Amino acid sequence: MAAGRALAALLATLLAASAQFLQQQASFSISLHKVDNITVMIKTRPGVLTTCQIRLKNRSVSELKIKPGEIVTFTFSCGNPEKYFIMEIQKNIDCVSGPCPFGDVYLYPPGLPRLNRTFIWDVKASTKAGLELKFSTPWLRQIEPGERCPDSISYNINSCIDMATVNIGTFCRNGSVSRVKLLGGVVMSLHLPWDSSLNSSGFNIANRASIKRLCIIESILKGESSITLMSPNYPLGFPEDELMTWQFVIPSNMRASVFFHNYSLSNCERKEERVEYYIPGSLSNPEVFKLSDSQPANIAGSFNLSLQGCDQDAQNPGILRLLFQVIVQHPQLDENVTHLVDLSKEWNMTVTIHFEGWPSHIPLMSEPICLICKDPRTCDRVMTLVSGTVYKISFLCKDLSRLRITAEKGISCVDLRWCQKKIYSLSVPKAITQLPIGLHKFIWRLLAPDLINIEITSPSLKLQQHIPEQRCNTSYSYGIVSATSETELNVGVFCPGGSIEKIQMRNNVTISLKTFGKGFLNESNHQDLKMSFVPHIKDECIFTVSPDPKAKVYLQTPNWPYGLPPYVSISWHVIVPSKQVAHLGFSKDRMGIACETGRAYVNIKEETSGAEETVRREDELLPEPRNMYHDFWVNVSNCKPVDKTQLTLQFWVTFADKQIDLGVILAVVAGAGVLVAIGLTVCCVKKKKKKSQNPMVGVYNSNVNTQVPGKRGLFPKERKNNESHVYAVIDDAVVYGHLLKESNGSVTPEVDVYRPFDGPVGSLPPSPPPFSFRKDIKRSSITEEPPPLMDTDHDTYTFAHQKSGQPEDNGDTNEKYNGDTSMSLLENKEQDGLVE
């Protein structure tokens, strides 16, 4: 096998060497008849240093010119002259002073050397007459300047009016341009590569009457097809105050649409630059459009398109140029089916219907297209609908799955007093979801001024953060970015069905809903994402997390995996169910950064009275996994790291049922037994000494507080609904309202007497001050004193001993009094929920 390939390569080398030898030894003889008016030029290729020479009979030259009537024989001194020389063959045709040789155009003379060659036909004609270049199949296709033809064979057409030359365009083979009609003379060029075997020009010249315009280009479009055309001199300016026409020959059962892709206007002194359409059957021919207008679409059959220039400003003429596309397709079965898109109740929203991949991907001209139509003649490949309007749209498209919708809505707040109480729904309007087109993206841009922040909630579905350990598998997701004019924080990608109830962000926010697959249409009915404007927060972002007790939840810092920006603080508030205990752990043992300025911290604290705060710096180990019995906070504060590595942190939370300690149960049972025994003893003593007891008075003492400060949810009922302010035990003999007199007639000191409480009644005791993480760089301890207790906020009723100076009773009386006081306090605490 290898030996065979080596032999084939050797044979190819020998054949190439043989061809070069034959080319070097070959003798070329070119004979030009004088009547043909043909000149042949052999020149060196531009930019190529040549060591090859053209050998004549008695000399060697680097260039050779053969004039009409001459016969020249020559050879080349090298075997590959195509690398060093090019050839031009120019034929001059005079249609002004004599008859024109109309008909087929031939490549003459024969027997030319194999060089890159250009055939030029220079036809001079009167401006009162017209010339027509008619091309044989497969016709021509216009290309942009600088573009190359696949086979390297190209045509260039120039129109000559008086002394001016206008470049009509450059064309390749295999297109739809069948004829070009010109006013006055024409210079036609055909460029062939050295290895081309083409032996015919592919066109003929005919005489026509004056066309009264610069040129007419005819294009025949059969079946579904697309063609791109340019104005003469493109990308330079169209001649001043000129007129040209494109004629499109299209079967009557086909539909054509015109799209202007690139154009510019000149500065007009008189007239106005415009395009005119002549459409058979139209009641308003010609239909006039500006170049900036949407051009006609869904045209049935053939039509003409004309470009009209103007008189330009001599000092600042500007440039008129046009590149456009004509697309022909079969009429669609549902082209008369309209879809109502009601955006009349929407505000600050745009809806763009576009082809897949827009705007980065531009479909090839050969690809079938989809058109969106606002009316039968106003169609485009991209259509933007604005809020406040009702549209009736239709589609010219075989496959609607090629179309997508991208929508954008802006929500802003200027004054918090007006927008703080308003809740905005971040759901896709039904006007969009009812269309037979897939939603690609819906973007909400939420704008808030300084000191006003944005809160996003998902009350029922909640949000799940998309990370490798817990990937989203829903039909849509939300990408959330918090940004200012200078910085941007990628909060993350989230999907419904998680544990995040709320996200508060300090800056402007962009939320991008992206869809995956075809399930969004069904799931869109259950969207519950909402947003509101809230007062200023200290952290860059705060997450409120209420996990499913049966799930393991992973949470990670924003801007993953690139890390938090310097000096950014993020907090998570994790809700722990009352009968559950949370297990908190970190996915790595260190933060993994070193600080150049400031310190990075991880803070953990439970929301309960007396809870200790756990703090770790960037140079310390992160906390070991731990149990959390109450709602808790996790805060991550970044410094300015010494290198490009930024702070990335991930932690997890799981839940388990609280386990009841057997020792605690036994202690509670024993305590209850002791209390019962004490109660029975006191009751017996009371009955025995009741007759000898002096009257007892319940005394209100405002200086005693039996309430544990700062404990939430302590009372099963609010104070106004329970009886914690009523005395638990008052003996029947106690008398209220007047001074008590002893048997000797003396008056005892005044004491407080019970009156019903008719002041304001508070609800739950105040919670401790909210836990706030330090924002400064230095590490310092935070001490907070509990607020003073107020009579209106706490139930502080109790019983007290008699004041000093009051007469003392005998021992029996004091013993009973103390016993009653104990019972009163005990029963009062039981009512207030202080005894477990």
C-alpha cells in the first residue's frame, strides 16, 4: 500500500516536471487581424518579482504588446509562467461611426498561453441608443466588492456616458441576472483563471432603443430563491440625479419580498431620493417609498423596482447607495391566519419576533426564510412590537420552529412612597405565550434610585440555585444580575422548585427568563415570581431560605466561579422549622484567599437570645459542621485579595427531627411531682389556719419583672386575649377599695388596691434587635443592650410582701401569707406560659 502511494507520488512529480518542460519549450504564435481591432498584452503580475522572461526571436522582454494586424511568436524562459504573467485581450467596438457587430461574443484569438487572462469588450455607442447584454444560462449573480467567485470566473460591467464611467457591478456565474440594458457605451470584462477551460464568453450584444435611464437589470427567479443586488458604484455613491431599474420576473403563483439591508442617503438640494415599485394589478402604481421605510412584501408575481437620485449639495454631496435582497417563496397555507397580540395594557415593554440565532447569526441567503407580517404587505424577518398597541400578525413560514420571541420590560421606581406598597408580577404575558412561537428570552430591567432596593420573591414555588450539586431540570430558568453603572454582580441562575423565598438586592437588577424545550407553555401558567421596592439594605444581597425539611440544600456565593468582587457582603437568612434541627456545613475547610486590604469574614449566628456569634477570618479554618436549633444567619464579607483569585464559598443545610432527651423527660416528671406535693401541702395549711388569718391584700409591684426579655412567641395568646393580668389567688376575706381598720380602731397604712386594667394592651414581647453583621474591615465585638421594658409591653403583675412599717401578724398569719404568695406566683406563671 505504502509502496503504491510512493509510486503514484513519483509519477505525479514526473508529470508536473514534464509539463513545465513542455511549457518552457512550447512556442506560441498569436496572429491578430486588423479588422478585428484586438490588442493582446502580456504583463507581469502586480507585486511579483519575476525571473521569467518572454523570449522573442532575437531578444527577451518582461512585457509584450501585440497590436491589430501583427503576428508574434514567443516562448517563456520558465516552466510556470502563470506565476509571473497575466494577459489582457481587448476588443474595441465602435457603434457610433459604423454598424455594430451584434450577436454572440467569442473568445478570440485562439491558442493563447495558459495565463490568468482578462477579455475586455469596449463598446462605444450613442446615448440615444441602448445596448443589451444577454447572458446564457446559468445566468449571473452579483457579488459585493472584494468577494470572490467560487470558480474564479467573474464578469464586470461598466457603463460609459460621455466621459463618465459607472461600475454597474461584478458578477459570478450561476445566478438569476439574465440581461443588463445600458444607456450609451459599455465596457464588459471577463476574468478567467489560467487553468480554466471555458471557451465561450457566455453572452451576446444586442441593439435596443434608448432606455432613458442609467441601466435596467433583469433577474429571473424560478421557484423559491433569494438574490442580493447593489446599486451601481456600490459602495461608492450612485450617480447624481440618475435613475435605474431592476426588473424581477417571477411566476404568478410565487410571493416576493424586498428587504433593504444597507443604504445611505446623499444631501439633496432638489428632488428627493426614493424607490418606486411598479406592481401589476396595484391600484396605486407606482408605489413610492423612502429608503428608510419598510419595503413591500408578499408581492404576487413579477414587479419592477426603481432607484431615483437627486440633485446633490455641491459642497457636501454625501453618498446614495443601496444593498437589498429579494426573497421568493411559495405562498403559505396559513398566510391568511392572523394572531391577535394585545399589548394595549402593557407598559414599557417590547416584543421582538425573530429568526433563530438573531442577532449574532445571519441566515445564509440560500436558507429558507420566515417572515412576520403586520399586514399583508408589511413583512420582515425581524418584527418588533411595542406596548400600548394591538397587533394582528401573520407568518410566511414553512417551519415556525425557526422563529423565536425575545421580550423586554422595564420597571422603575422614583419615589419609594408611591411604589413601596406595590407588588409587581414578573410573569410572561399571555399575549406572548399564546403565539405559536417559542419564547427564547424575557428580560425584566428593574431600576431603582439610591437608597431604594429591590426584593424578589417566589412565595409558592420558591427558587433553586443552579449549581453542579443541584442542577435545574425545569423548562425555564432565571438569570439574575445586580449592577450599577460601574460594577456588575452575577447573582446566579435560579429555577422554580427550591428553597429560596426571597432575594433582596441593593442595585439595579436584570432578570432574564430563558426557556428550554417545549414544556414552558404548560409551566408558564404557574409562574409566581414577584418583585417590590424596599428600603435600603446594608449587604449587597440577602437571601431568605426556607428549605424543605427532607432535602439537602446547597447555597453558594454569587459571581460563581469567578468569585465575589472586593469588599462585597452577602447574607443568607435560613428558617428552621420549630420541630426540626438544621445541620450546617461548608464544602471546603478554608476560604482559599489571602487579603491585600481588609479582612474577609464568615459570620454565623442563631436568632435567639444569648446566642454566640461564630466568626472566622480568611486565614482561619471554617467552622466544622454544626447543629442549629433556631433560625440563623450566614454572612460572607470579602476583602481585596492579593491576586486574581476571588472568594468563592459554598455551604449546605440539612434537617432532622428534634430528639427528646430521656433525662429531660425524667427531670420534668420529677419536678411536676414535687410541685404537686407542695401544692397539696399548702392547701392543707391554708384550710387549717384560715380562721386565724388576717385579711390578705394583693399588692401590685411595678418594680418586679417576671417576663424573660426578648423571647418571641412566648405567649400562646396575646395579652388582650388572656388573663395574665388578673390575680390568680385572692382570699375571700380580702376587701378592696377602703382603708383597713384594726380592732383597736387604728388605721393601717394605705396599700395599692386592684383596679381593672383599661390601658393599651401590647401583643408579643419585643424581639431582640435584629442581628446585623459588621460591614467595616476591622474586626470588633458588638455589644447590644436590651431595650428597657415598658409596662404597656410586658405583663409584670406579681405579688409582694407588706411594706416596712406595716403591723406584723403572728407567726401563723405570716406562714399562711407566704404560702399563698407562692401559690399565686406559681399559678400566675402557669397562665403566662413561664412554667413548662
